[in-house]
Amino acid sequence: MLATVLHKPGDVHCEEVADPKILKPTDAIIELSASCICGSDLWPYRGLQPLDGPMHMGHEYCGVVVETGSEVRTVRPGQFVVGSFCLSDNTCPHCRFGFQSSCVQREFMSGAQAPYARVPLADGTLVATDEIPSADLVPHMLAASDVLGTGWYAADAAEVRPGSTVVVVGDGAVGLMGVLAAGEMGAGRIIAMSRHESRQKLAKEFGATDIVAERGEEGVARILDMTKGVGADSVLECVGTMQSMDQALACSRPGGTIGYVGVPHGVSLEGERLFFGQKRMLGGPAPVRRFLPDLMDRVLGGKIQPGKVFDLRLPLEQVAEGYKAMDERRAIKTLLLV
């Protein structure tokens, strides 16, 4: 089958690879209904993450089960499923506590930018629907696999509450999903920090009440002015750079909470600043599996349409253009038709 392989920074394309097979009795094979490119895929694409050899790309997925290992009990061939980018058994102490992304058996999904994919730990990772959803719902279900679940975790970790003031740092797909999540959680004011008109428009569609285009000290000053010098109750850090973390810390009120989900690159925090800042912080890889049933129900019930974040659709064979478009910020997120 054709699948996406990254050989070195900037060198990504489709090539023939072996079809996935059951390797362990806890595996499942799914036929993907669609795939996509994640913002985190750009880190190795840009050379900011080391490569130990050719990397099979793709960790966001939904589709129909075609084969299961002998020990799989909760899903069966013919069912439509969505799974998390973090693979988990969903039974270990960390999973039961709601942190499946720290499962003692944790693996990270790969190879999903392809027509078929192997999903380890299928029982703990995959969530099935009662019926196969219509084609128009597939992009929204696909978003739940990572980007929606990650944005939701950012809002949950930041303790977004009804009526609260929320700042979202980052206008990529995860940040936009954070805006959507904050709205669903009842935030009274959602301030999206964005300099790009198309992303500002989508942020407002997802529930942003205000847009701040400034960055750095100017952006912080604007937030403080808008909140009468207090700062935000909740801040969602959805980028992973030192600048974005600085903004998040500076925009949060004393006693406020920062949910950070941007994969950190070059981020370091100074102890005294944390000590006197008195900010709560929780983040890391999103335990998407915790939220999947609820998010899938919201999609199937028509309450949310997270798939609107896909503003570029390409056949899998043109995956290189999808990476380039996202790298150059001509696209927020690329949907791959498999």
C-alpha cells in the first residue's frame, strides 16, 4: 500500500510499504476513512526533532475495523472506531485515574497517513460507534482522535469554568479546538491570540469573544488591559515555544491555571518566577481516551463541528504539498483522502 514516510527534514512523500499485520493478540487493523497531518508532524519535518531513520507518519485516525487479534474483546470487524494518538490499555492505575497518556503500556500511534493501520492495545484505545457515521461526519470524528481531544484537555487542565475568562495562546488547530472546548465548558469570555485573519474568523466561529493580534509584551499588556489588570482565570498554551509559555504565564492571574499542551521546544521555567507567580499548571500529552466517548457523542449529536479546522483537503498521494502548506502557514490543517 502507499503510505507517508519522512526520510529527512523536508523530504516526505508517499511510497510503497508493506500492509500492516497483526503482530500481537491485542492488535487491531483498521481501514482508515480519512487521515490528516498534525501540527506536531511539522517538528521532525522542520528538523527540530531527531530522526533515527525513515519515519512512518500519522497518528490521527478513524475508520472501520477489518481484523482483530485473538485477545481483542471490545471491538470487532465491521465497526467504525476512533482511537487516541496515545495507545493505552485503559486498565492500569494511571488509566483508571484518567491519564491514559501515561499508561504503563503506553505507545504512540504511527503509520496512520495510509489506507490501513495497525492499532496496538485495541481494547483500551479504540472507541466504537453504534453505526457507521455518514461521510460528512468523518472529518469531525477524525478531529476527535487528537486535535480536538488535545484542545479539550488544554481547557480541562486549565480548569475552564462557566463564566470564566479564558486566554488561548496559539491559533493553530489545537488552539482553535481549545477555543471550541472553552465555549462548550461555558466560559464567559474567550480571548484568542491570533494574527491571521482566516484563523481569527474560525476562532470566532468556534466561540471566541475577543481577538488579540499582538504578541510578546504587547500581547500581555493588551490582555491585562482587557481584564482590568487582573489577568485570565484560565490560559491554554497550545504552541510549545518559550515565547508562548512566557505569554501564558504573564497572562494568567495569581491563582489562575495554565493548561499546556504544546510539545515543548526550548522551554525552560525559572523557579522564582513560578514561586511568586502563584499559577497552577497542568499539561503534557493529552489523555484523549478519557474524553473520546463524550466528544464522539457531541459530534454525532451535531453539537460541535471540529472538522471545520481542516481547511485543505488533498489525496494521500499529494501529502508532500499538505506538509508544505502547513509549514508555510497556508493551511491550518490538512485532511488526507485515503
